[in-house]
Amino acid sequence: MKQLCGSGNCRRFQGERRPRCAEPGLRLCRTCCARVRGDIAELPRLYEECESALTQFPFVLDHKVRGGERRGLNLNEAAVDARLNMRSVLATWSGMVADERRLSKLARRDVAHLVTFLMVHLNWLLAHPAAPDFVDEIAVIATTARRASRSGPALHLDLGQCVQDSCDGAMFATRSGQDASSSLQVRCEAGHVWRPQEWLLLARRVRQGNSDPGRQGSRIPAGRVGA
């Protein structure tokens, strides 16, 4: 009797009533083997895309507004979690391979090196009794990373009053589209605009203003809309 594919996602992905037969000597069908190869190969790029989503606003503008409510730009938690889970899962499986095959563990545990290591030993893994768990975990972290890499901060965040001298306009952050790659801006109603390379300086100025409302810090270089 032929062994069936052990992946819990086999039927769901292929729209069939029962899993397909596993490849000879392996624990998974041909389609699931191809899928996990593709997922693993994609992980380094997804890791970088999650980093891009994470650093769209590379600081926290934690601005206290009326009533003590705190608003501002916060880290993309989905991207943070996706990156941490990816490294954890890859490190765990790489460690298992190294232990059972009596290999030296990787000196570098970044995603790119972990993926390269697992790809070298992928055929051995796909024949291992734990192959179904491996494939399903890889599918989860790949799917989560794809989703997180497309997520971004809220479309509009109120940051309080503009920090430019003699400007009473409201300051806010906007994102023009629905994904993390869309254009992001920090600007005020009067037209002052802060480019990404100026956001850290802006964050420091906001914190100075919050800690000492009477302090007149240095002007922040800001452009004008259309400048």
C-alpha cells in the first residue's frame, strides 16, 4: 500500500478529498515537496520585506495629546513577530538536522544561512518522520511573512501640533496606499514635510517638546509641499 502525503495542508491546497500519494522514499507528495522548496527559497526575501515594513517609520513618535491619550507611530508588530518566528523555526529545524546528522552547527544563524543549510539537507528532511511537521511549519511562517510584509501603519496618524517654530498646524503621518510599500509622509496642515532621513531628528524634537514644553529646540529642516 502506497504511503499518503503527510502534510496537513495537502488536501486543502489541492482541493481534493484525500491527500495524494507520497513520493517514493519521502513523506510528502510531489506537489507538497515543490511547495516547501518554493516557500523556503522565498524566506530570505520575505524576511527583508518584513524588515522594510517594520522600518517604514524607524522610530516611535509617542506624542501625548489631550486627556493623556498617547498616539503616534509604532512598530509594525506583525512584521516583528513574523521575523522572530521565522528565525526561531528555521533555527530549530537546522539544529535538529545538525544533531541527528552529527554535523557542526551553523556559526551564523541569520535567515539566509539557515535557509541555505536547510536546502542542502532538504531531501533528507523530506524523508524524515517529522517531515510533515516541518513542511506545515514552513508554510505557516511563509504565509505569515507574506501577510506581514504587505501590512503597514494606519493610513492617518495624528501627531499633535507641528514642531516648526511659529506654526500652529496639526502634524500627522499618512500613507497613500493600502500596503507597506506605499508612499509614507510626515507633514503638517501648513505644508511642512519631513523626509524619511529627517524622522529621527523629528522624533527627538517631539520628545524634547513633551519633556519641556517651554524649551525652544533647534528648528527641524522641513520642506514644503511640492518642494
